[in-house]
Amino acid sequence: MLDEVKGLNEECGIFGIFNSNEAAKLTYEGLHSLQHRGQEGAGIVSFDGDERHTYKGLGLLSSIFKDTTILDDLTGTSAIGHLRYATAGSHGLNNIQPFNFQLPNLDFSLAHNGNLTNAKTLKKELLNQNVEFVSDSDSEILGRLIEKSNENTFIEKIKSSLQKLRGGFAFILMTKDQMFAALDPNGFRPLVIGQKDDGSYVFCSETCALNQVHSTYIRDVEPGEIVYIENNQLKSCFYTAKTKLSVCSLEYVYFASSDSVIRGVSVHEARKEMGSNLAKEHPVNADVVLGVPNSSLSAALGYAKSSGIPYDMGMIKNQYIARTFIEPTQKKRERGVSMKLSVVRPVVEGKDVVLVDDSIVRGTTSRFIVKLLRDAGAKSIHVRIASPVLKYPCFYGVDIQTTNELIGANKTVDEIRQEIGADSLEYLSVDGLKQSINLNSDNEFSGLCTAYFDGKYPTKLYDYEAQLHQELEKINV
């Protein structure tokens, strides 16, 4: 459970369905299963062949679409949807996607997950060409590039525009009679393809959304690939040959749903392996293993199985408190954690406890959880983190572009232990993380981006190079 004060937030969830009589309804259902990827706002755009229909709002999906007649008005057999958490751009309705665009003879819409590392440069170039932007989100840039492209066909316009982008991105684009899915050359963000029994195709961020709409998984979109539907046939092309698989490792650690599969690897099983390897790297004598709900439960199971220490449900999460409970004062923050979590006292009282968590951002929540366990009578508390120390910024679509909020960038492991009040504290190694996920990639990154842990960035960072240099100078450990 990441710190509520300034936790990690992955930018977005995206979903698209083509040639379905229930396009808007299924898009809503698919987005609902991806709600963990963004809670700031949501939108759905549908095409009925002649006209485009759009509805967007701020807040959770269920709140935005609580009036069921809204989905009835989103008519058509194709739709795309988007869930937003901002890593670039402000928090207003104008930044809620999907975004709509117009060519002389063609309307199109797009939804984006990720972060462009050359957005400032591209936007400046477009502004110099008198292009007007309706948002301050970097997601709008691809649409404006397509509008300005001199290529003859829409697919060539997409190709030439994607070739100008840098960073981490997954896009779904829709016209009145086609749908496209495109992935960055490193595959930082997940994007999968599915098909329903009625023949309709689905593109979405995670396989959990395919399961939600009863769609059969076909495959992942490959780095540098555009997959598109033409005459109800699935087709593919590549806009670049310079690809290097570097999936965001935080997808496996925290962001993705436990029931998803990313590039053939079960997220749940990967998290169990993280816990297992953590137990091998950092064993401890204890009576019980607890996991911080919910994303750490799989790792806790793995730790318990590998160590032989019994696992128990020692902490309960209140499902009716918003995930992003952020309050301005320390007292209110702690009250928020206490409202979210409660301890099962008989499980921990008088016990030596292993507390497994997925990561530590600021340490505020970890400190309060340790206090909760002590107040419930725990004899000792040994915190084990199922990922390496988080100390470097990310520029590919995760909301950690400064080290100021990262306790791991400013304190040693023992200093963090003292800060949170644990009897011991240990983290999984980078090699242990890679082995746990095991993508079977033979490139130097093992198919993963672990830059937030080791500072090894798979790409040049363009507009962020100077910022990275400044952040690296601030890291004390």
C-alpha cells in the first residue's frame, strides 16, 4: 500500500471496442475494471457511423455515469474510453479524455496512457505553426500532429506522427469506420488485444478489462507497433524498427490489477515470486506474515510460503474509503489511514510480525501502520518491501518526477527503519525483482524498466535531461 500523502499514480487506463451493438456499455464496464489506473476523471466517445457522441466528467466512473441514460445516448457500434490520473497537465475538465479532432473529411478521437518526454519541444513547434491547443495535456499532441501531417492516408499520418514522439505511450484512436492501437518503441505501458464471440475487437490497458467484457485475449501490442481494424479484419504495421522492450516494472509491483497478465506474466504470480525472493534474500524469525491490503497480499503469500512462516489476514481494508484519501494536515492524514485500515488484534498480539508491503514512498503511511500494529500488541515488527528502494524519478508516465517526496532518495535504509519505527527493514534487490517477473528478454534491461530503482533509463529523456541531472544531484544515498 503506497503512501496516501503522495503515493505513486499511474497516468491512465484506456479501452476501445469496435463493431459491437453495446459499444458504450461495454466500454463503461471495461473502464470500471481499470478504475485503479486513474480516479481523477473519465470519458467515453462513441461513433454511430455518421455522428460522434462524447461524455466526460470529473471523479470516479460510477459517479460520472450514475445516470444510466447517458450511456443510452452514446450510440454507435464503436467506442473508446479513458480514465485519467494527471502526470502532465492540470486537473480540469478540459484535460479529460478522449480528445476529439477533425480533418477536412474525417473526424477522429484518441485516448492516451503515458508521458511524452519531448512534449514541450513538440508543443512549441506546433504553436509556432499556429496550432491551437484546447488542453495542457501532452496527450493532445499526437492528434495535432496528425492534423498537420502531409501524408495522404490516415494510417500514414499516424505513422509519421508517432515517429516524432518520445517517451512512454499507449494510444487508442477511432474514426467512424476504423480503430487503431499504438505502443511506444519500448512498450513501457501495457496494451492488449481481445475479441468477443460476436466478432467485435477490444483494445485495452490490461487483460482484467478483457475478462470483464468476456473477451478472449489475442495478444499484446508490440513495441513500435500499430494494430488496426480495417473491413473488420485485424491488421498490423510498425512505425519504427528501433524497439527495445522495457515494460514498466511498477506495473507488476503495484499498478496493474492482480488478475491481469502482462506480456504472458501473471501479475499475481509475479508478486508472489517477489515475496518469495524477498524471503530468501532477507529471512527473519517471526510468528506470522501479514500483507498490507490490497496490492501487497500476493507478495505476502509468497513470503509466507517461501519462509514457512504462517500467513494470516492481520489487517483489513475498509473498501468504502476512497483510494486517494489525501488531506492537508498530518493529523488528518493519519486519521485517513486509520479509517482505511484496521488490525485484527488476536492475529498480532504478542507476536513477532513480518509486515510485507509493495513499496515505501514517503514513509508516512508505513510509520502509521507500524504504530497500529504496536498498539495492537505486536511484540516486534519486521518490514519487508517486495520491491527495491524507490529513489529515482520517472518520466514515462508515473507521477514521480521529483525526488523530494521519495524517502529512499534522502535517507539510508536504516534511517528509514528508524523513521517508520520498525524493528528491521529490508527491500527486494533489483535482480530479485527481475527474476520474479522473468520476462525472458535478453536485452540489457531484462525487458523491464527499473529506472526508479537503479537510475538506468532505457531511453534518452529529451526535455527532461536537465531536470534528471538536477534530481540526481539531490540524491543523498
